[in-house]
Amino acid sequence: MFTSILIPLDGSRFAESALGPGLALSRATGAAVHLATVHEPVPSFSYDEWESAAWDWSEDYVGKVGTRAAAHAGGPVDAWVGSGRVVDCLTLRADSVKADLIVMATHGRGALTRAWLGSTADAFLRHAHQPVLLVRPDEDGGVTPGDDLTFGRILVPLDGSPLSETELDLAKGLAKLFDAELLLVRIVAYPVEIASPYLPHTVQMNQQIVDEAKSVAHRYLHDAAESLQAEGFRVRTFVKVDAQPGHAIARVVEEEDADMVVMATHGRGGLQRALLGSTTDKVIRSVHVPVLVRRPASD
């Protein structure tokens, strides 16, 4: 499924939380693992010795992590240090190693310069054409490379659009790798824009709209589940009503103890940060399990 996995690091334990899921996927697929860190040149007024020491530290750091990771990977592991703008360097590195998956933490605390994985994760989603598995670190920095991770329940939010359905192929591939159960969820948004729930005479109208939407959602998920079950997958479906789909998806993740979320996102860039689809953005920032996202090829 995957043959080449890129894992960006910034020198922090938080960033290294991506190693656990990344190496678990390498073990399951035999994929090569490419560790990458980026040295951001210091201002010109800084002295040469500091610049050289920072570069040496970066090489030593990523090399040591590579040695440690090699014992837990399913394929070869290499370590690389780039210099320049972080997103540009990582994008070029991903292309050069023909990465078909990037695994990275959503934030980190860099040891040498400023932390970059928070803004980098956002920006990378704007540029990467590969799927990106985003890992939210725990307070202690997350799992270690040798942790025996598995993904037994994979949640896939669907809204009936071709865009959301494109992620089913990714989810199916992962489910085969880990013999995982697929959890399909569709959120019915409460129609507050159409009829306010605070006005008594609109309550019935709102309920009718919600009931009709729930019926459509149940039929849609039933058909999707039947198709997947015919292929041999274990599937459960959920229809939830909520004015904020991201919150509802996060609740299903917690209630059903999902191990991963697979969903699509838009990668259109704003002036300061990537503007993800609002639902995807909320899920990424709310759940404590890895979220696999891929922007559409047309973005």
C-alpha cells in the first residue's frame, strides 16, 4: 500500500510522536522510512561557529533517531538534513524519495531554532499531493518507536460527496493491513439557518427536515456498508445530528474508541495558514488519534 514514508522531525519529543504510527505502517507494509529535519539558517549577523554547531547538531540528532528507528521499521531507514524554508525543503524531499505518505506531528518544540511543526503541518497540507497522517502528541511527547501500535477501528466520515468517498480506498487499504473494522459516520446538520429552534412554531418544521435527512443518511450508509461487506470488510455505521459536524465526529471517535480517522480536506491556502475544510480542521484539533487527510488533486 505504501512504499516510501517521510517523517519530518524538529528535534523535539513532540515531533517524534510521529515515529510510532509511521514505523507501525512501515512494519505492516515494508515501506522505506525517510527521516527529515530542516536547518533554518540563522540571520547573517550570527557568527559562523554557531551556524556550524547547529548544523552538526541536526545531523547528529537525526542520525541517532534513524539508528533507533531502524530496529522497528519494516524497510530501510535513512536520515536527511536540509537547509532553507521548512515547507519547501520537506516538499522537495518528499518528491525526491517518492514518498506516498507523510507522517508528522501537528506541533512540536524545536531544540535549535523556533518550533515549526505547528505551522508546518498546516502549510504542508496546502502543498503536499501525498496523504498526510497527522499525529497529535500527548503531553509527554507521545509514543516511542517500539510501541506495538495497531489500528483496529478506522473511522471514515462521509457526507455523500465524491470527495469524501475518495478516502474510502485509503481506509480500505488500511483495514486490510490491520484487519480493522470500518466505522462509517454521516453527520446531519441541524437546520438552524432555515428554522430557528428557539421559535415554537418552527420546532415541527425543523424536526421534519432532520428526520428526512436522517432517513437519507441511513440509506446512504446502509448501501455503502453493504458494498464494503460484500468485499469482506467488517463495517458499522453511525448517523449523528449536530450543528457542528466536527464536534460530532470527534465524539464518535471517543465513544467508539476509534484508532484512526481517514478523511478528505481542501488544501486552499490563506495568507497566514492553510484553510482546511472547517470540519476537517476541527477534527484534527480535537481528537487524540492520528488523522489521515488528503487534499483533492484539483486543489
